[in-house]
Amino acid sequence: MSKQIYFDHAATTSVLPEVREAMQPYLTEKYGNMSTAYELGEEARSAVSHAREVIAHCIDARPEEIFFTSGGSESDNWAIKSIAGEYKSEGKHIITSAIEHHAVLNSCAYLEQLGYEVTYLEVDEKGLVSMEELEQAITPETTLITVMYGNNEIGTIEPVHEIGRIARYRKIPFHTDAVQAVGQIPISVRREPIDLMSASAHKFHGPKGVGFLYVHEGVKIPSFIHGGAQEKGKRAGTENVPGIVGMAEALRIAVLQMKRNRAREIRLRNYFMDRLLREFEQVRINGHPYQRLPGNINISFGGVDATSLLTLLQEDGICASAGSACSTGQTRISHVIEAIRVPDEYAVGTIRFTLGRENTRQEVDQTIRSLKKNLTILREDEAI
């Protein structure tokens, strides 16, 4: 197998050397539990306090508005279930979109079992929610709007500012799953009317198993995990000090280098997309043409199966992912691809390339050659 080419940064990213270095002392000599009173505990408390300040600065928040979690899924669950419970006396209606991550969709489905009503906004063929449909969906019973910042499959960036403006005017809490956006595009929770926001460290070159939930000052949110007094009594459990330190360092670097890295990824993405559209037949790019996450390319190839194509790409050392999931030997089209109404003959051939800071034009060229070879093989087999 040739040298590995990693084009799946939306799934996870490598931990930067600087991040590993920042974490190392808190895995070894500074291993204290921050709930203890002696010096080891104070070192841990100081490190977590500093990390909270760094993360808050990176998203233009206040340190007291940052709550540490185990990642994006926990943050989504906490925001949605807790807000729903806190405001249920005012109403039990939630608005979300049809293309959310399953951490959001399954949280909403759980609440439906408890008697809540959920409106799932449709999106257009570019993956955007309609502000008109959002306003029409709001009722006197609506107590939460949750719409993601950037879609994990097709990369479309939603009109978060407009959604938040509507929510704030109607005095409805607004949550956004920003797992794919934090560290990738500039975000200011002061300039944008966001009440709650989820993030996960391993999407921006931090460690796995740690994330945060931003909660705007004044938003009432109850405890999600009960036990000790950690996170101001809102989220019990011994703090993951090395992970929190690593997340803060990773986000600091991501924001510091964002302008350069973002411009570079967009140039490389556009080069990749241009070659795909010019040199291949039966292809379509999914998602918004320019209002999309920097490194995202979601493409559907007509007449092929994504699982088979990904297997052949893997044999050539290329890591990508499917826009569809394999279930009991059958290709199942993802809910996002269904929602944007990709024709069936293309939908089953949907794959996602997500570029990162280390990818090169040479890797794109090599991937183009691999695609040409393997698409020919698959289409010839299909024709037999």
C-alpha cells in the first residue's frame, strides 16, 4: 500500500505535537485532582482555570460561560434535554433541522417519547434552512431552537446569525452544534446571538474525549450529571485535566493560525473540486457551493456504490468516508443526502473528503488518479 493520504478530518484529527507537550505534565508529575487542597490540586485548578480563559477568549465568551464535557455528543445532549426540562412549564415544542448530527436528532427523538413536540425543518438542495419556515414553525409553546453551525456531511454553513436573531427576538433559547465549525471558522458568541454552543476538541487537533458547552450568561441550565460540585455543580465528575489543557492549547493554535490555514484549505478544496467537476462524468458536488466549511467536499458519483469505492481507495492508501452508512450489507443513504434530495442513482455513490492542515496538492493529484482508475473498474463491473 502507498503512503497514507488522510482526507477524513471531519471524523477526527491528529493531536498536534504542541498539544501533546502541553498535556504531558498533567499526565505525569502534575497529576493532581483539582478538588484537593494541596499543591498538586492547586496546579490542576490553575491549569483548568487558565484553559477556561483561553477557550473563552477564542470564541469571545466569558470564562464563567464555559463548561467542560466529554465531547460534542454530551454537550448536545446536555443543552437540548436540560433546556427542554428547564422550560417545560412554558411549553414543550422544539425546532431543529432535518440534517442535524444524530446527537441532536436522537436527543429530540427521546424528548418526543416524553411528550414533547419536535418540528424538523426541511432544507433546500444546498442544505440551508429557510428563515421563513423557521418563523412559521414557532408557536407560543416553542422553548428551544437547535440548528447546527456547519453540517458534518455536506459542509453547508447555516445562517446562524439570522436564526439567533429570530430566536432572541422571540425570547427562545438558541443552541447550535458547532462541533465542525469551532476552530475552523471565526466564531464570536458576542456578535452572534447564540445562547448555547457545543464543541469537541478532537475536531481541531485536540485530544478525544473532551469538549465544552458554551452557555450564555443568564440562560438557566440545570445539572446534567449529578454527584460532586465540579463545573459549578452543573456537571459532576473528576475533571479531565490533561484533556482540558490539550483542548485549550489546540483551540488557541487553531484560532491563531486560522486565517492562513483556512485560506490554504479553501484553495486546495477548490482545486480538488474543480478537477472533480472537469475531469469526471456523472458527478455532483453536494452542499452550498461557497457557504461551506473550508475543507469539505461531499461528492456523489453516479453508477457506483460508495462502500465499494471507499474500499478501493483504501487499498490505495486514501482515507475518506461515506455519505451513506452500510447496514447489513446494503447501502443506506444518509438522512442528510436524502434531505437535500440527491437523486437515487447518485446518492448511493456519495463520499466525503475533508481536508486538513497537512494535506497537499500532490495528495489531491494522487487521489484524482486513484478515483479515475477505481471508478473505471467499478463501472466496468457494473456494465457486465
